[in-house]
Amino acid sequence: MNGSGTAPAVPRPAYRRLSVEQRRSQLLAAALGLFAQRAPEDVSLDDVASAAEVSRPLVYRYFPGGKQQLYEAVLRSAADELEQCFAEPESGPLTQRLGHALDRYLAFVDQHAAGFSALLQGGSVVETSRTSAIVDEVRRAAAEQILRHLGEPAPGPRLRTTVRMWITAVEAASLIWLDEGKQHALDELRVWLVDHFVALLTATAARDAQTARVMRAALKGEAPDGPAGDLARRILPVVSEAAHLL
């Protein structure tokens, strides 16, 4: 209390003058943080304004299309980040490169659990053909990155389908992991998904000459103590039981 018996005024935080791009980035970051914790339909523009410590009219100034425009912009920003998860130097064993990409991807999933689930499961009231196209673009970009690491300049339908099937499996495994309360450690999930990629590629290689060529080249770059070597040692005792089928 001050001398007049009233509580002293609490100073308001100073208004920060930012450039247009800085302010837009600030709003997107605040919105992404909210969408990471809640489904899109549960986030209002007032929530975004409060999180960014700005007024609601300021949010509208940058996103005159309202929540839908803001959500699409956030989705675009998240998509760009997800696409970068699969950007990896083309050196070292293939399974090592996949592991690095998955570490970044799964870290994003872990940090943006609610938003990631809403994004991939669909059904949101703010979902449109444009948002669906953005999500599909991430899948295609991830597939193209994987195909580039396989070193095949003209992948045929079987090889391309195999890679896209694996991307779908990664998404499904991520959603199940979130739905079941993150019961497994992230590194355990990553190892399992790399194993799945090798196994899926091997199954396709048994029926497709191009995939077989790619598979042989990839295995030459693997180390005995790496993921592929570990998988081979664990699989051999299992498949040995099928000797009677030969």
C-alpha cells in the first residue's frame, strides 16, 4: 500500500516495436506453442493475443483472415520445420542417416504432441483442402529426401511406394506412441522404425530388381556393429526356423 492507502500501480511491460517480420514470427511462435498443447479448435485468437502479449486487433492486423489464416500460417511454419527434419548430409551409413532424421522428427512430435495429433488425424474444424495439401507436401518431401539418400536417380514405382509406405508407418507409430502415453523411450522408437525401414526395403528387394540393387549398395556401407548388423543378427535365429520352406 502507498501513503494514500491504495495499492501502487503495477507497471505494464513496455511495448516492443518490432519489424513486420519479427512481429509475424512472434505471433506464429505463440500460436504454435498453443497448438502444440491443444487441438486447433480449442485455441482462440484471444488465446494467441494473450500468449504473445499483444492485443487481439494486432493479431487481426497480421492475419485479417482470422483464425483460419493464422492456423494455415502456423501449419506452414510447422511443415517447413518437419521437412527440415529429413535434411541430412549424404555421408555415413544409411541407417545412421535415417536415425539422425528420425531423432529430429520424433523430437518435434514429442514437443508438439496435441498439435501433431490434430494435424495428422484430421477432423479439425479448421481443416481445409489447403491444410491437407500442406500435410501431404511434408510427406512427399520426406519421401524425396529418403529416395535421395538411397542414391537412385530414377526410382521405380515399387521403390517409391516402399518409401512412402514407410513414411506412413512413421506417422502411424508416432500417433500410437502419443495415444498410448509415450510408453517407449524416443531412442527405442527410433531404433524400431529404422529396423522397419530395412525390413520393408528387404521385402521389396525380393521382388524388385531395382530395389535389390539399391539394397545391396546400402548394405555395403553398413558397419557390423551398426543398426543393420544388429538387425541381421537378431533376425537370423528367427528365420532359421523357416529352413523347411526352402
